[in-house]
Amino acid sequence: MLTKVIAFIAVAITGSLLLYGVADFPSFGDPNSPANAGVEGGAPSISQYFITESYKDTKVPNLVTSVLADYRGYDTMFETVVVFAGGMAIFAILRVLRSKEEPPKPQSRAETFVHGDHNRIIVGTTCKLVIPVIQLFALYVIAHGHHSPGGGFQGGVLIGASFILLALAADLKTALSRLNEPNYIRLACIGILIYAGFGVLCQILGGNFLDYGVLQPVLFTDGPEMARSHSMLGVEIGVALTVSTIMFAIYANLASRGTLNEGL
Amino acid sequence: MIFVILSAILIVTGLVFFVGSAVGLLRFPDFYSRMHAAGKGDTLSSLLVLLGLAVYQLKDFHGFSEDWPILLVIIKILAISVFILITSPTSTHALMDAGWEDGIKPTIQKGSANHLEEDTKDI
């Protein structure tokens, strides 16, 4: 009880501080705000800069992607780390590594009365039809993030959802046989390493961290702009790996209370 | 013009079915009949509205050589409708099955023939 009161006080103080900070923001879409109009006699407008110059800088038509993965690449890298840390936190809290002998499950009505297993036939056939399409579309969303809405986070969530659908339709064991626990943790780490690796590679070649322009000799592109474009695709793939595997890891741990041997 | 009228008819028909399924969802007596209304009505009305949108795209179509992007949009809309046609009835079925497994009994009117007992005695 006391801990709940203390937690409530902490949440209330943090929330009111955040609300207090929001009050000083310019209103949404305000054309006279410093970001949109620039500071008089000082910095020019940053929104105008992105709208007019981002295509020349990066050769990426979708300026949201170019801002997210290039100008603000540092921020996006740690967003991915936050997703990874969330997954690891759930792993640390829920995962039961030394499980006792499972008590025999009481036979559920599903096992007693579905003779022909008609439910599994209908749902299973639909999943067979749908899951490949979802995964193909996810790859399209990842690869097409430069030209249309999409990118690593969205495509990663789609891939994760396809695995969750498999776990819901069949059971958790089937989904884990496709993507087992050591592999999904490995892939989540590899995703972040790909992203950070692009940054470190830039530093090795003499640029700043995540300053993709200097990767031109490594990627064999026509100019530093195309190197930026291709590196953005690379980091999106890293983001997608981490997000998809962590999505599935969170589902698997939550649905089986950390034992990973039964599902919903 | 013909395409606009045709798409309007399709969309309005779809909306009528939407209203029907919403009314059914609110008024039907038990879980199974409500799912029946939601599953059937939603699927058909979404399909009709999407088909209406696909037909509406045809109004600017004059020739394949210059207007092929319109065909691309139509193919995308049709792909969405195929997806809905497959997934929506399946989710209704899965929900219904979960309800049966959970022991929800259908409402049976007094005086009507009750086949539930004999239909389910061997399962």
C-alpha cells in the first residue's frame, strides 16, 4: 500500500512537471515558432531547410526518413536501444530459466471435443495464406522506407506480428521452432550492432559518428549523397531486426509467463 | 459518369449493410447471433465499400499507356478486399470457437424446438 502511494506521488510529480514544460511549447503547426520561422538575426528556419535541402543532401525523396535516419540518426539509434532494453527488461523479469516439473495440464475442452480439429484447419489454412503475404509486405515496407511511409520500425513490427500470429494460430512451440530463443536474442543484438557499426565505420573512415557521407568509398556509390541513401537502408535493416525479434520475444515471454513451453 | 454512379450505389449499399450489422450487434440476444451479425455484415459491407472505391478510380481512366497508375491503385484496393475476405470470417470463426470452448450457451427461445442437446451430445 505504501509503495503504491509513493509510486503515485512520483508519477503525479513527474506528470505535472511534463505538463508544465508543455505549456511553454509553441502551439502545433504555429508558423511563427522558432522551428518554422527561424530566429530573427540568428538561426534560419530548420523546417525550411529540411523541406528544400534534404533531397539534395541525401537523395531520399521521403524527408521523414531522411530526418529520422540521417539528420537525427543518433536519436533513432537510441530509440532502437530503448526497444531492445524493454525486451531485455521483460526477459529479466519474466523468464523462468530453471523451471520445475510442469504439473499435468487439466485436459481442456478443446482437446476433448474437437474430433476433426476443424478449428485448426480453418485458422491454420488462413494463416498459411496470410503469413507469407504479411512478411513479404514487411520486407517491402522496410526497403521502401525511402520513397513512401515506412521503414525499419514499421516493417519490424509487421514481421513480429506475423510470428505472433503463428503463435496464436498454432501454439507457441510452433512459432519458437521457427525462431527460437537464442536466435531471437542474437538477432536483436545483431540489429543494434548493424546500426552502431555504421556509426563506428564512419568514425574509422574519418567522419563523425553516423555521418554516412564518408562511406562513399566503401559502398562504391556515385557520391556522398547516394552513400547516405544506402546507409539509411542499412540502418533501417538493423532497426527492423531488433524491433521484430523483440516484439516476438515480448509476446512469447508474456504469453507463457516466462516458461516458453505453452502458449495462449 | 457511369463509374461515379456505380461506385455511389456500391458504397451506399455497403453503408446500409454496415448499419444492419451495427443494429444486429446491439439488438441480438446472445453472443453467437451478435457475432453472426458482426462477422457477415462487416465482411460484406467492407467489400462493397472497397469495390465502390475501386470503381470510382476508373472515372479518370482513358488509356492504358498513360493511366496505368490508376490500375495499380485498383489492384491494391482489390488486394485489400481479398485480404478482408479471407481474414474477417476466420477471425469471427476463431472468436466463436473460443466462446463455445469457454462454455457460452446460445439463447433458446421457449417453445421452439431445442436441438442443442441432441446435436451436441456426442461432442
